[in-house]
Amino acid sequence: TVITDQNAVIEYVNPRFSELTGFSQKESVGRRTNINSSGKTPQTTYDTMWQQILDGRQWQGELLNRRKDGSLYWARTIIFPIIDSGGRTTNFVSLQEDISESRRLSQQLEYEATHDQLTGLINRREFHRRLEQAIDEARIDEVRHALCFVDLDRFKIINDTSGHMAGDALLDWISKMLLQHIRANDT
């Protein structure tokens, strides 16, 4: 929890904020809330946030913040204004939850759902999705694409005579060779 004045100068931080960020209460109080800004959150996010809280509304979103030691963390943040009886904003209260691990796991699951575990190349489902996207793009925007089909003749014989480990090693080697000769934005 962080409580600021109407100019976003910190008046109070709870012990959990200090644990999460590495900034002690003494280091935080009297400084602006950008003390732990990473510089990597889009400015539009901050613009929207300020517009909402200055209008007297609550804002909720995710921010990429920086700890005192320089490491980054993702925070699900809720900020709401404290408004006095005259309708003036006197303070802002910010609550944040470290969601770095859940974001990492989500990205890992997304990668695993779209990539082959052995080669690291995209899997069949992701290939079909990208192919459909390329076809639509070609149809709508009149963009040209090329499709190259590679067939490994008698691959089954390698698996049957030398074992699946040999077949896997061959697939891994071929994928690395292909990756060395295509552009980063190619599929």
C-alpha cells in the first residue's frame, strides 16, 4: 500500500511495499511515486491512469516496475483517489500485487502451446494459424508470401532402424539448419 498527496508525493508505504520494491519507508516518503518506475510501461498507460484518477475514478492495470536493486517485476495495481467533502482529491491510495510469476507461467504456457518441445519450432496448430493469417493478408492487402514444403523421405526408416533418439536428433539438427538460413520474421 502506498498513500500519496494530490501531487503523487509519497506520504506512507506499508512494510509489504518495502519488501516488494527494496525501498524502505524512509527512502520512499517524500519522493514521487515514479521511484520504482521501470521506464518500460507505455506512456499511454500512465496517461489513462492519471486521467481516470484525476477524474475521481479508480484505475486498475498492470505496470512493469523496477526494484531498488534494478530487477523488474510486474504489478497488478489499483489506484483510487480520496475525495474530501468538498469534492477535492486530497490523496491517492495505491495497492499492488506482484504478478511476475503468474505472467512468466502464462508466457511459458503460451509458448508450449504453440511450439514443438523438441525443436523449438512452431507446432502444426500455430503453423496453420499463421498460414491462414498469411493467406488473409495476401487476399486483403495483396501481399505476397512464399510457402516451401520440405519432406524427409524415408524418415520412418531412421526411427525404426536407429531408434527414436536418432530420429529426434536428426529433426533437431534439421531445425537448427533451417533457422540459420531464414529471416527472424519468417515462419
